Amino acid sequence: MRYLLFTLLITLVFSCSSNEAKKDTSTSKSVQQHIPEGYNPEQKLNNLGIKLHGLSIPKANYVHAVRTGNLIFLAGKGPSNEKGESITGKLGKDLGIEEGYAASRLVGVRQLSVLKAELGNLNMVKRIVKVKGMVNAIPEFTDHPKVINGYSDLMVEVFGERGKHARAAVGMGSLPGNIAVEIEMIIEVFED
């Protein structure tokens, strides 16, 4: 009887450790550690004629980006033009959808500037994970997604399929300095 129990115990131990080894192997194979050949967001930016900006010092007690593991969380940014002036106004009153779309795209350029400063090279971006878009709008305005599409479309233009992301596009009663939109983002990066 003892022999039988001992045999069963040994069989169970080897069976479990064999399954764990298989699980570890399959997990490591599915994780891509290196930048794929032909993936070059830096070149796409050049092709689009987009110039990234230097970063300003935050005006409050926060930082532009926080990295934890292989995720980077970008603080919310608003739109500004080439002169550094904020794009302001409420959607549905002061600005139309096309102007909101353009403002949202400008936020995308600012966020890419932050990301470039954080990583040194946008080719390190493995995936845009999540975007939260906040639109300064009158209560009757309902086209928030069309406004935030300016940002989302830019991410797909630069990163291709890796730029497609989960997203929220919501209306706000007001935003700081009356900016038209504010957008934050979460990014996954290739491990060093």
C-alpha cells in the first residue's frame, strides 16, 4: 500500500512539473521581446512631415510620464499650435468637429514628443494600449468620438496596427484654461 501511494505521489509530482515547464515555454514563446523587422514609427513620422517639440516644464506637481515595467502612462495634454498657444473653446459652440479633430491631432504630436523624450526612440513602442480623450463641450454636443479620432488616426498612421487602442471619448463641462481637448495615453514598450 505504501509503495502504491509513493508511486502515485511521484507520478503526480512529475506530471505537475512537466505541465509547468510546458506552460513556461509556451508563454515565453508568445512574448515578443524584439522590435520586428520593418517596424519604424520614426520613419513614418518623417514621411508624414511631423516635427516633434521640446517639452515644457509641468506647471503643477506632476510629471509628463511614469514608467512601470513595460508600460508608460502619459499625463493628460492639451492642444497647442506652432507658436505654443493653446487651442481653446467649447465644441458645439466655439469650435466645430473638424477644428476639434485638428486640435486632437495636435495633442497626439505633443504626446509623441513626450514619448520620444522618455524612450529616446519611438521604435521602442510595442503597442498603444489605451487612450482617454476628454472634450470640452456644450451639453448638447454628442460627437466626442469624431473629435478624438484626430488623435487615434494619428496613432494608427505612425504605429500601424500597433497604434490601434482601447479608448474612451467623453465630454467635459470644462477643461483647464478652456482647452478644447485633453488626452492621456498608456503605452506598452518592448523590453530592453
